[in-house]
Amino acid sequence: MHTPNSPSGRNHTTGSATPSPWVGIRKLMAVGVGVKRWLLLGGVGIAIFSLGIAYLLVRGFSFRPAPILPIAAEAAIAIAIGAAAMGLAFYGLYRILAPVVFARTSFDTMVHNISTRRARGRGPKIVAIGGGTGQSVLLRGLKEHTDNLSAIITVADDGGSSGRLRKEFGLLPPGDFRNCLVALSDAEKTVTDLFQYRFQQGQGLEGHSFGNLFIAAMTEVTGSFEAALYESSRVLAVRGQILPSTLSDLRLSARLKDGSTIQGESTITTHGGQIEQLFIDPTEAAAYPAAVQAILSADLVVIGPGSLYTSILPNLLVSGIQEAVRNTQATKVYVCNVATQVGETEGYAVADHLEALQRNTFRSIADFVVANSDPKALGRRFLGKPVVHDGRPLGYARLAQTDLVDPWHPVRHDSTKLAQAVLDVYHGRLKATSSPPAKGGTPVAADTPR
């Protein structure tokens, strides 16, 4: 009878094969990882270095009379070339292996990280625009495919721990930044858990998360919120960059369809009523330059998922961000939520989400809309209703539908499914359907603002 780790290589507890170290070694030697070329260079360097030493010993100590200086010079050249090749090979292997070897992970995880690192480095430049839980779900999936990620995050949050720190210290709300830092992190789980830890008691501490307090403290130490984000990214070994849409102290207001106006991001979601138009104050908030540059140089811009009016649109109402999205050559994908949000999008179908996005920005805001293909009842545990495509045309945007739901949390996307769907749309692997203009009329000009 075999034990679970028997020599047969099969784990009898789970019924699956126990991973062999040779499997990991074969992955490291795969094409494109970069390990083989440095090992080959190191081997060549050792050979040349050894030949130089041998040449010096054999010729220098031979019984034939010969000038020692020319022999030493010839040997020194070979030794120097060999030593340089070995040093370059060591440096190349260090760059590939060090970031994952020194992380305290299992051998299998280490091999996986090394074997995919080069592919991620060559992945497309992707910009994700949004905030809240939806954006962190997207980033968690995308980081497995590319390291060239930029997350542009709203700074309009005025509730909870972020709102308290915003009022008390005058800094940008850190909550969404914290979530995205953790989503893109390669740090140990203990560190990421620490950043997400929320104090349950303590006068002044209750309700705050450690990560929010860390960013607030780092802002004081470094002197700026941008520097605090940079240093926090280093601590968490973040893949990509986290950027605010603006450094302005942004405030939200919304006009409802009944003509009334609501002030404040946290009030919008709790007031109720149908939102007609969203506004930011100051209206001329300057876009963060690095965020604009990321959008203009991107291969793919992903808008959403997340709260339509309080996480996504506040970024796009910053004029510099909106103009960058208008002018970029990147493919633009809007990810529709899988469930409606109470207080914001009750009763919305896919077309309603896109129309609200266009109404507050411009018609060509999205080339593609990615939506869930199989809406299911949410049950009593969850608020909201599944978002469906009711057949209404989406104008210029093409619709791509596939299964996107997290089976354990059906009001959210599954990060792996969502990242794969977005990349499949970008690479043309996921079929997208065009929608004709409504009632057969002539479409509005693509960049006509509304």
C-alpha cells in the first residue's frame, strides 16, 4: 500500500500525480524563458576561461624555451573573455531568478513564476480605468498575463475609512488604491492580508484598514501621495503602476431624472432615484500626467467593471482623461457589470449601462462591450439583479458575451474568466457581434459629445 507521497508519484489522498522536480526543470528549459541562453553563455565562458588557464600552464611551463610575456598575454585575453562571459551569464540568470527565488514560495510556484515572467514582460500595455472591487478583480486576473499594467483610479470616494482620512488629513482617499495595490502584488500573503486588515475596535482605529493608514503615513513621510503610492508599490512588489486620475480634491454630484441634485459620492448610492447626469467639482480638475501618458501609449484600455456612477465615470469626467481616451489608438473595451447596483443602476440592461457611459462622455467611448452571457438568479443573499442583454442595439460598440460570473459570489466577475475574455476580445479570439443603429437611422458621429 502506497503512502500519499509514495514512489509511484501518485498522491492517493487526492488521486492526482505528485509533481516531479523534473517537470519544473523542463518548464525552466522551455523556449522563451531565457534560462537556457544564459546557461549556454556561462558554459562557453567556463570553457574559454579553462582553455586560457590550460594554455598558460602548458605553454608557460613547457620545457621548450619560449618568451613568457607573449604567452601570458594570449592566455590573459582568453581568461578575460571567459570571465566576462561567466559574469554576464550570472547577471542574466540573477535577473530572471532572483525576484522569485528569494520570495518564500514553493518550488512549483517559483518555477511557474519564472516560466511566465518573460511572457508577462512582453504582454500588451493595458490600462484599466475604474475603482472599487470590480477593478481589483480585473487586475488580479490580468497580472497573470502581462506586467505592463496601469490602473487609473477615482479619487472621489468620501465614505468609510477613506472618507475619514480624507477629511482629517486632506489626502486623496486611499481605499481603492489599497485594493488595487494588493490585487497587483507579488508579496507574501501575510503582507497582503496585513494591508487588508480592518480594525474592529479601538478609539479612532475602528473601521480603518491598516493599508489605508500605511498609505496615509507614507504620504506624510514622503511628502506626496504619488510618492506614497510608489513606495507602497515597492513594499508589495506590485506588477505595473497605480495612478490617480487627478490629484485634485474631487467632489461628485448627480442630477436625478426628477430634477433634484445630490451632493457627495457616498450620498449618491444611498439616496435612491434614477441618475440622469454626473458632475465633478472642480470641473476643470487637471488630469494626472502619467495617467494621460499611459492611456495614449496603451494597446488596450479597459473601462470597468465597477460602480458605474461612483467608480468609473468620475475618472472619465476629468477632461484630460476623457480626451486621452478619445484620442488613444488603443482598443477600448467596456466591461459591463454582471449585476445591477442598488442606488445606481437598478433596472439597467447592458444597453443602459453603455448609454449612461456615452451620455456622460462621448459616443465612441467603447469599441467593444464585454458582458456576461448566462445571467442567473442571485438568490436572497445578494442585492441587485442579473444584468441581461435585452437585444437593444449598442450602436458602434460590438458585443462580446461569455460566462464571467464568480460562482461563489454571483454579483461579481471571476477574475480569471474576465481577464481571459478581455484578452480574447483584444486578440480577436472571442466572437463579437455588431449592432445596427436604432430604427435604421444614421448613427451619430463617433466623437460627437452629448
